Amino acid sequence: MNLIEALHAHGMEFILTGHESTAAFMAGTVGRLTGVPGVCLATLGPGACNLTLGVGNALLDRDPLLAFSARTANRRIRISNKQNLPLNDVFAPISKWSVALDGAGTTKTIRDAMTIAGTPPRGPVYLSVPSDLATRPDQPNDSGPSPPSLPIRDQQSFHRIVAALNVARKPLGVIGIAMDAERDARAVRHFFEVTQIPYVVTCQAKGIGDPTGKRFLGHVLPAAGEFPISRWIQESDCVLGVGFDPVESSRDWHFDIPLHVIADAPTGFDQYQPHVECTGDVSDLIDRLRESYSGRVNCTEASIAALKQEVDSAIRPHTSSTVHGVSPFHLIRHLRRLLPPETIVSGDVGAHKFVLSQVWTAPQPGTFLMSNGLSSMGYGPASAIAAALIRPDQPVVSVTGDGAFAMMVQELETVRRIQVSPLFVVLCDRSLSIIKRAQRARKLPPRGVDFLPVDWARVAEGFGVSGRTAATLDDVQNHVKSWLARPEPMVLAVDIDESLYEGLKYG
């Protein structure tokens, strides 16, 4: 309570959410879109535990974030175990730095925390505050807790990358998130335009690479129909990972291919290290690489067109709808045509994630949000709320399955209270379809994946939010156009035929 009041006194407003995981997801989204760490806050015990999902998400999705929570009062910490968990130990494995504030040198600690969170690979810092310390004046101290060492940028391998790329005849670029998307996108796009090297984009890096470029092959990690693209990657004689961070990958190809990485921080993990890696300012490095490139690419426009046709055939169902609902492929393509280019879209986790990753085109960075490192259900609605809050002049749409939406439906009250106007498109197939597909692939019965239908439009109305249902693409078009003409928070529940998911492979 005292921290909230102190924030208010300094012009920083506390926004109550329905669940602490929403607060952490939202703070991570703020960090991703602005580059400035977002901040979330919870009480001790259960409140702090509920933050862990969003904090872990920020760690693996590279979002700068500060997470504060209370902890047991110092005078009680050794004599009472009521709500007394070792919170700094709990958060240590899922944050870049876990700090127990002790009432001395707090200014320096907070500044260090901001630096740690915002330094690549960006991520969360957790800070705990004992309740009996929060009301006392801070003690000036220039020492404070020692922050962890920052990663050292290493450019010694730059000339090895130049040499490998110049002799390659089947080079291919994989664009990922290990860069400053807003700042580096122009240099990255210019590199691939000039060199004419084919490239793919990971789903979370949408908007960095030009989706209209002649040498753009498609999306991967994960994306529906990505396996023909993965075959091209594996057949390449030099894969250039421009910001490629394997935290996005559940595939194996990056373990074995001749991967040459340019990134803003080291991307290895435990026993894995890329074949060659150069870390630093990505714009500077990619510009230098472009100036040094003298190779020749053996790749024809016809072969690229054939690959794209193969991907399209893999993900496009035979019909746009049945009596059970519409095709997710046609729905997402329809939404892309209806919504303005600057629309910010947040995706969630499930079968629709694969389709959204391949079909949706993002014209610029910061217009596509997804959890991929952790792949947490519930991220989509929360990130849309945060985006609508800090980008009020851009349309914001959440595309989520009904399972994930059910986890976050309480936040419709938050949306109404803070007066933002995202559109929540809920794909209703009454199933965890991606898990069901994995069960069928293993010849297992579909246990624990189906649930009863919910009238999400009526639920929305109960929260005082506009609720609509759609059984056809024409219905979708009418409701989306209505929302664009008069923005207000809206839930649009769309009937989906789960049998029309194509090009998915999971598990």
C-alpha cells in the first residue's frame, strides 16, 4: 500500500488487474514495445507466486521488466512461516537478477536493475521489499547489492562470417529477436534487399524482415507448413542467423547446420553454442557484412515460387467453412485484409498460433506480439490490453483460442475500467486442438482436451463489454468493420471447425 501511494505521489499510477500474471504479461509487453522496462507489482505469498508465469515469460521472450513484490517483515521472517516463502530463491532461476532490498542504497539498486533488464538479452529483474522496511527512509549507500556481470560483446569472428558467406552458393538468412527490432529493422531489410540472399523470419520477429521482399520464403519456429522451409534451411551451405535466438526453437535443425550468428548478445545455452557467433550492434555489423559481401546466390525466382506454393498447399484447407465453423486459415487471412496495416495483433498459444505465425503479415516491428520462448497461454489478451494502453492511436486485436481466453476473461473488467478498446477475436472450437492432434498422431484417445461450449458474447455483456458471435466470414467482416468505425472493447466469438487446421505438426 505504501509503495502504491509513493508511486502515485511521483506521477506513476498503479493499474489493478484481475490476476497478477496479467500484470506481468502487460509489463513485459510495455518493455517489448518501448524498450523501457515495464513494471509489475504484487503482494507477498500467493500474489508473488502468481507473478512467476509472466516473469518466466519475460525471461524466455526477452522482454525487459521489473517485478516487485512484498515479502515477510524482517521482524517476523525468522519466527513465522505464515505466507513466508523464500521468494528471492523462487525468482532467481527465472530472472536475470533477484534482489532483496534492504533499505540502503535503493536508488543505485533500482538504476542497476533498469540497466540489467534492458541489456541484451533483455529480461526481468525481481525485487522484494519487506513490509516493515517499505515505510522507512532509505539509507544512502553507494555500494548496495552487486548486480550480475553483463555479457561481453565479441566481434572476433566477424571475418569468419564474411568468408563463409562469400563462398556460399546456397546461403539463407534466419531473422530472429536478438536485436533492437525498431532500430535494426531498416539495416536488416537493406542487407537482404541488396545481397538477394533468401531469408525466413521467426514468428516473434515478424516485422523486422520485409514480408513483401522477393527473397522472403516464409515464417518458421513455429509456423504452419514450415517444414518445406526447414528443408531449405538444412540444405543451405551457410545459414546466417541475423538476430537468431534459439530460445524460439523447439526444432533440431539449428544444432547441426553451419549456423553463423550476428546478434546483440550471446545466444548459446548450456552445452549448445552456434557454429560461429559475432555479437554487438546489429545494425553496424549487418551494414559491414553487406559492404563486405561479394558472393553469388544460386537461387531462382521459380524455385522460391515453388516453395511458397508448397507451403500454401500445406496450410490451405479444401474449404473456407463447414457447418461446424470457419477455417482458421481463411479467418486469419480475412482479418489481415480487413484490418489496417498499423494494427497491433497479439497471438496466443494453441493450434491457431501456427496458422497466425505463417499467414499474418506484419509490415513493421512492434505490430505483432506473441509468447514463443515460454509459449504461455493467456499471453494474448494481456498483451493486447497493454498495447491498447500505450498505443491508443493504433487498432489492437487479440487473436486467441477459447481455452486461453477462458484463463483471462476476468480482465474484461480491467479493459472497461481503464477505458481501452481492443478487439478480442476468440476462436471457438471447444478444444485444446493442438494437443488433440498430438494425441492422434501417437494413436492416443483425446483425453483431457475437450470442454463444453461457452457463450462468450453473453459473458462479455456480463462484464459490460460488447459481445458478438460469428458463424461465417461475412459475419466476421460486418463486426470488424463496425468495431473499426466505432472502437470499443469487443469480444468477437467465431465458430471454428478444428478439422480445418492444416500444416500443423506438434510434439
